[in-house]
Amino acid sequence: MKKQHLFTLDLGLIQELHRRVARGHRSQFVETAVRNRLKNKEEYNHTDLPTVTMAAQLMARLHEANNWEHTPLTLLLKELIE
């Protein structure tokens, strides 16, 4: 059973939803997103992330593992971040 409900969302979020999700599929998209969030499971596509964000996350992960100094990968990541 479905029930229509009114929520207030940021205008930019609504505009992005309309650009990315076709009419007729938005309710299902929002329902899936809310269900995943309630399960503490966010799914995203890595291609949605900017390269600089991915590089910074990889660098932070390497730094936490104390495996980040002067390797070709870390030098490349530093170059991408700056």
C-alpha cells in the first residue's frame, strides 16, 4: 500500500532529481534512497565523484595505514589534489 506524503526539500536537490531521474521514476528513486539510508546503506556510483575527491579519499586511506610516503601512487595523488 502506498501513501502520498509532503516533504520539504532543498530546491537544488529537487532540480538535480528532475535532471537525473525521469518522470514516472522519481517516487521509486526517492523510496529506494530513503530505504537504503534507513538501513544505513548508501549506494553511489564512483563515477559521480570528482577526481580530486577520490584522490583525497585514497590519500587519506593510505595515510591512515601509514603507507603514504613517496610512492608513485601517493605522488600522483598529491599532484591530483593540488
